[in-house]
Amino acid sequence: MKLKKALLVFGMVVFILSCATNPFTGKKTMALVPNSQLFPTAFAQYDQFLTDNKVVKGTKDAEMITRVGQRIAVAAERWLNANGHQGYLKDYKWEYNLVEDKTVNAWCMPGGKIVFYTGILPIAKGETGVAAIMGHEVAHALANHGQQRMSAAYVQQGLAVAGNIAIKDEKSRNAFNQYYGVGSQVGVMLPFSRSHETEADKIGLYLMAIAGYNPDEASELWKRMKANSGGNAPPEILSTHPSNDSRIANLKALSPTAKAEAKKFGVTKFR
Ligand SMILES: [Zn+2]
């Protein structure tokens, strides 16, 4: 009984110690894997991914991905600074790459490592659509959604020791890949929860608007995603980001709020 109680107290201490405040939502979230460990792992995995895949360089599309990525990163920095979170991005090493692959997908790994597949470009249908996807994926990274899923899974599997997890053995690296969807099996990434999706939709909308992209396009983009969900090869991104009417309606309803947010930064015209 005494031991049980001690374990419970220990568990609570671990939980409290490893909670971080999400600056975008103000909510306390579980972050058992500190960014100091997560980022180097993510950077190494990202570099490996680029080595194993065909990176498109010097084309108009590749330049567009970089341009949108830089604008979204600047928007994130401005938003965080304005809201009293200076230094939040200090360990980020932003990178934006277009990869030759017909898979309909895009992702952002912890620390700002972004990949777009050429297969998603026809559905993005231009720069503003790319910005909607980029904003959303970057939002997942900024809000540490993957990290939270990883932390929860570690606790479930009893892998968390003293509130700290070392990503060093194969088992934890596999978990990392499962939660971030890279490595040898691209596309195994587990879906985000609905609340994480809603959060990323909102943050992503703010980011794209502050970056000067019309947030009205986000609901149009997900309509196109939905229209493409049938057929022989449904978009990979839909297995982790199910699109439905309530999501589309929610994005549409939030768009004026995103424009109002952008106005605070002097952005009133949208491309
Ligand atoms: Zn998402």
C-alpha cells in the first residue's frame, strides 16, 4: 500500500515536472521528451530522409516551397514575440524541401524540418494552398503535438523513466519514426487526435494570414482534399488528417478571426 502511494506521488511529480505550457493554447501539455533530445534526433532523421529521397532543387516549385516556408517561419516568430514568447524558436533550424514523389503528403518535423512531396502540389493548386498546408503542418510542430503523442505512448509502454526519455535505443527510435512518419516507412505516421487537428487548423490559419496569405483558401484546400479522397490512391495526408464537412466549416468560420489577427501585424492585403 505504502509502495503504491509512493509510486503514485512519484508519477505525479514526474508528470508535473514534464509539463510544458503550449504558448499557442496556454494549455499545459505533456512533454516527456525534451526538445534538447528530440531536435537532434529529428535533424538526423530529416537528413537521412533527404539522402534517401530525390530532393527537387532550383525549380519554380522548389523555390515556392522555400519562399512560403520562410514566410510562415517569420510569421511564427512575429506571433510568438508579440505574445511574450521570445526565444521559443531559438533551437529551431528551419528547412524546407520539395521531394520528387507522387505521394500526396507534406510534414514538418520537430525543430522546423519541412518536406513537401510533389504529389501534393496539384491539390494545393498554387502558393496560397501550399501556405495553408505549410501553416497547418508547422502548427503541429510548434504545438509539440507529435511530442505529446510520443510521450503518451512512452508512458503507456512503461518506457518513461523519471520523466525523461533518452532517444537512443532502437525501440525508442522506432517509436519516433512511428510518430513522425519518416524513416524507412513513410506514411506509417499515426493520425493526430481531433483536438490536435482543430488546434493545428486554428494556429495554421493565423500563421498563413500573418504571412500574407488569404486564410479563406484553407477551407477551399480541404474541400479539394476531400474531393480527392476517393479513387485508387487517396491522398496519404488524409490518413493522418481526415477531412470532413465540420472541419471545412470550422476553417471557414475562423477565417475572419485569422484576418483580424493578421491586422494586428499590419497585414491587411492577402495574396
Ligand atoms: Zn494535422
